[in-house]
Amino acid sequence: MEAVITVFAVLFVLLVVLGTYATVKAVGAAKRSVDRTIAQGRRTVEDHTLRAKSLTRPGPAGEIAQLRLTLRTSMRATQDALHTGPAEDASLKESLGLFERLSVHGRELDVVLKHLESEPDRATLTARLPELRTRTERITASADSLRWAARDRASRFAEDDLDSLSSQIDIEAGALRHWTTTPTAPWPEAPGADGGAAHRQTWPEAPEAQPAITPPTARPAYPWQKKPRPESTA
């Protein structure tokens, strides 16, 4: 009896542990989903704010906002393009490593541009704009190069797979259209040089001809029929 109670107690503890683990995993997944949603909403709001500043603020302040918007848009698009590729692609993994290194420079530049958005000294902004513009162009050009290379690689993989699939379909279609035809009678072999009877050319025998008209058959006699009278010899 004590053994049965011990087994039930162990099972109960296991169920409680499994239930707690499943609850923690579910809560963690929900929290990560909420964090992603909040982060995405914050990025969207900030992008719209930068776009509005670039259009409404004239001079260096508006250009700073435009540089930051261009940088963020390029880096985010490149990140999405690289992460949507096949995970087993070794070349793509190397590209992801290069993009992580490029992202360090991009984040540093984004912090600098964000601090300069509230800079009231127009002369300082005007003096620093050429260097900031050059850094932004270099980073975005590298990001764009990685993004388009990843897209071209994915497109090439899709074309290769489509070519292979088309070839397999053509082979299968040809096999489906192949059917067995009725074999024809072979031609007889030609006679040999000695012209012997054994080597005489023979043709397949034709079926015996049936008579065109069926010969008459004797009509059956019935008991109620009269016998024919003999002809008179007188």
C-alpha cells in the first residue's frame, strides 16, 4: 500500500513540474511576442517621426533626420533579407557575420545622429554634415550590396530548383504518354545465295477462303406432309 501511495505521489509531483514548465514556457513566449510587438510599434512611430522631421524642418536639422531615416531603413531591410534565407547556406552565414560587424558601425552612427537632432547650433550641424553624410552613404551602400546579393542568390536557387522540377515533369509527362502499340507481322527473310528449297522465301499463310454461297442442305420431312406421287410412265 505504501508503494502505491509513493508511486501516486511521484506522478503527482511530475505532473505539477510539467505543468509549471509548460506555463513558464507559454508565459515566456507570450512575453517575447509582446516585446516584439512593442519594439516594432516603437520603430514604426520613430520612423514616422523622422519622416515628418525631414519634411518639416528646413536646413541641417531636417537633413540629419533624413540621414537617420535612410540608415535605419537600409539596415532593417538588409537584416530581413539575410534572415529569410536558408539557414544551411554557408555563404549566407558569412554574410550574416559581416552584417553584424556593419551593424556595430550603423548603431554608433544612429546614436550620433539622434543626439544631433536636438542640437540648436546650426553652425555645428553644418560643419559636421559632410562627414555624417559620407559615413551614412558608406554604411548604407554596404548594406544594400549585401541585401541585393542575398536576394540574387535566393532568386538563383529558386531558378535552379524550377529548372530541375521542369525537367522531372517533362520526363514524367513523356512516360505517361507512352503506350504499347500492336506489333505487326514481320517480313519474311530473303532467300540465301544458294537458292535452296530450305532458304526459299515464305509468306505467312492466309486463312482459307470461305465459299461465297452456302450449299443447299436437305430439308427435313414432316409426317403431315404428303408423299410425292410417282410420275406416270404411260
